[in-house]
Amino acid sequence: MSRIDEMKRRRTFAIISHPDAGKTTITEQLLYFGGEIREAGTVKGKKTGNFAKSDWMDIEKQRGISVTSSVLQFDYLGKRVNILDTPGHEDFSEDTYRTLMAVDAAVMVVDSAKGIEAQTKKLFEVVKHRNIPVFTFINKLDRDGREPLELLEELEEVLGIASYPMNWPIGMGKSFEGLYDLHHGRIELYKGDQRFIEFGQAESYGLGNNPFYQQVLEDVELLSEAGNPFSEEAILAGDLTPVFFGSALTNFGVQTFLETFLEFAPEPHGHKTTEGEMIQPDAPDFSGFIFKIQANMDPRHRDRIAFLRIVSGEFERGMAVNLPRTGKGAKLSNVTQFMAESRETVETAVAGDIIGIYDTGTYQVGDTLTVGKHKFEFEPLPTFTPEIFMKVSAKNVMKQKSFHKGIEQLVQEGAIQLYTNYQTGEYMLGAVGQLQFEVFKHRMENEYKAEVVMSPMGKKTVRWIKPEDLDERMSSSRNILAKDRFDQPVFLFENDFALRWFADKYPDVELEEKM
């Protein structure tokens, strides 16, 4: 098969949702259909020891949450599927935002009882900004939830995207009978041995007099008259979301979703450079960008992996690449692809694939890799200004070396940010949410054997200043002067009042929100 044909087989997507909407469960079921796991079941059995394939970090297993993005790959119906499983917890939204830069489509999982939640809305805005196609899976039909029409209305009103139901639930919770599959013209039965029947067979399967079935017929008629028309172009433009109902926990409706998703999901798309040029996936020369760095994926080897999305060309093991940020070159000889816990060394990979490069500290999130004479860089990935801060120091002075190594590596992953007090040299960590500090502490102690002392500093407003405007006398207890990890001067203001006071006192000093 040619490189172009291989590239056209790729379907690379992320699953986004609010915590507890069932994202990890649906990921498990998709892997089950891809033949990668032998049994799909309740994924977070803390007592049974059954942990989700995409959750490998100790703290995830202990707390039953996903806090990192894993990459999972399998073949299904002639397509090569790359799933990027994103953290569901809101404190890890930056990791999710960056991951969304590396996919061609998104699957949004919504809890049928809760509808659209705050975190989902926030993530959806990123997806919408990039115009990437969104497929919606409304989950947990095995429990009582809200009316399907109400859920569609909320999708359209809250997220501002048109919706088209691919199927419609017959009942819900204890009364759940199955799905009226509009797209395939059939009924998918929840109970009994028969899985699919034609619409005309509903009577003989006892659905004819079922009040829930009658309600479905009324709803479907209403949708055909007043609903949005189906349009593949609108789906690919990110203007219309196909909506699927189902239950990930009981593995109902998931296979139909996967097969229909692969029918309409887009092939790999191009990416813009800082010069505005679009690099297309069928371009012959290799290029890609690093969207995530993860330390210690294998505790035995203390390794660090840079995740790279291939944008164009073909990766070949051992190839020489340029790193335009530093102007230096590198050789890609130790590269891996992932199936959750198992990894395989990659010989070749094409546009749309995600590969993991073993990294000794060469790469940063956002780096572009190119070959030959090409020295362009892709558009920068979004960065986020932290809101809450902690002072951090090593508990044991003798463990300074492992303390510094741990901080350096975990900061490079991008989940927390490091600032150094200009006057005292104290380390201060900034994060979007409290959980990031807990994960940091856990990983420092378990992966780097460095106990840390952390003391809260509360919320701060961060503003950068130009180095030429720097005057240490401007610093006070209300606006701490610090350096970020790139040695750029930055003020941590106690609150907006302190920020305004400073701006009035030093009108010539330009304060920037992001570097």
C-alpha cells in the first residue's frame, strides 16, 4: 500500500467529556471492538484491580480519574484508528487543549442525566475554534436520564452547533428497550438474542403497543419535519454534530457508533506554519509537532516520551530531523507506538499517526520537527496562565539533585508552571487547578523519591514585563517579582486591585498576560 493510501486510512480523534460522563468506559469498549483487549467491563474496579487500559499512572488507578492523555491505536474495518484519551478532570484542561491540536475529529461524551456540563462547554469551544468535526455520544441510557429532545435542544443552545440524531432511544433506565436507528433504517434491541430488526418487525417483537415506542415514532416525525437536514459537508466543517445514543457500560450502541463514525470521520488534515503556509498531509517530506511530553511512562526505565503528531510525509526509523527552535538536528532511532501498557518500536508511520519519541530533554511542547532544507515551524500551541500558586522546596536537603531533576521534568510536561522568586530564589509552582499540585507531589515522591514541602500562596494574577523595564524596587508583598522557566521577568499580583495600583504607579511599564 502506498504512503498516500496508508495516510487516507488514518482516523485520529480525541474523546472529550466532563468527568464521570463515561469517557474511559467508551474508550475501553472501542478497544474491545478493535480486538486489543479481551474483555471490556467496569473499568474502574478499585477492588477488583481492573483498571482502564488508558490509565497507567498510579494516582489515576487510586483515584479512578484520567489525568493524562494516552494514545491508543487499533485497526477496524480497514481503518487505522488513533484515539487520544484526554484527561476528564477540569484541572488538566491544558493537556486536553493541546491534545485537541493533534486530532482531526472529536467525540464528545455526554451524560444523559446531566446534559452539557461546564467542562464540556469549555472543551467544545476549543474544538469549535479549530472547526474540527464533532461526533456526540449521549451515554448512560441504562439509567434514567433527560428527554432526548431536551438534550438535543441543549446541545444546540449551549454549544451553538446544529445536531442530527443518528438513532433515538426507546425508553430509558429500567424501561430501556433499544435504539431506533434512523441512519441504518433498523431497530437495535437491548434485550433478547436478536440484535437488529427492521422497522416493520417492531410489532412481532412486542414493541407495537409499547408507549415508549409510540413516543419514538412521534419524536421521529417531529424531527423529520422540524429537525436539521443531514449533511456530510456540515459535519466535516464542524457545523453539524451527528448524535448517537447508547450505554457504554453495558456496551450497547457503541459498535454501531464506531462503524458510523468511521464512515464519516475525516482523513488527516493539514496544519498551518507561523508563515501562514498550509502543510498538507500528502506532502512528500516528513514534518510534525510535539503536543505532549510525559515523564516516567515506564517506572523501570525512568523514561521521558515526547508525543509527536505526524503532519506530512513518512517517518522512518533512524531518520535525521531538524529542530528549528534550536537550529540543531536529531536522529529519531528510538521511537514507539502505543497500545496503552504495551508499546512497539515503530519502523514507519505516516501523516495522522502519533508516535512517541524517547527524549533526554531535547524537546519541548510545541516543537516542530522537519527534514532536509525545511526549517519552518507550525503555529504555536495554546498556553495557559496559571491561577493558583504554591511555594515548593525539598524536604530533605540531601535530595536536592533528585528534587531539581523531578521539578525540571514535570514542568516540561506543561501541567504545572515554575517561577523563581527574583529576590529569594524560592521556587513557586503555578497551576490551573488544585489536583495538579496533588499529582505533582505524588509523582515527586514516587517517581523521583524526593519528598516536597508545599505551602499555598493562594490565587495570583500573572503578568509578564519586558526585561528592559525590570526594576527590582517595583516588587512588594502584593506583587512578587519572579522569573519564569525561560528566565523572563514576571509579576505575581495578589489580586486585581494590586494590578491596577501597579499600572497606575508605573504607567510606562507594559504588562502582558502571556509570553
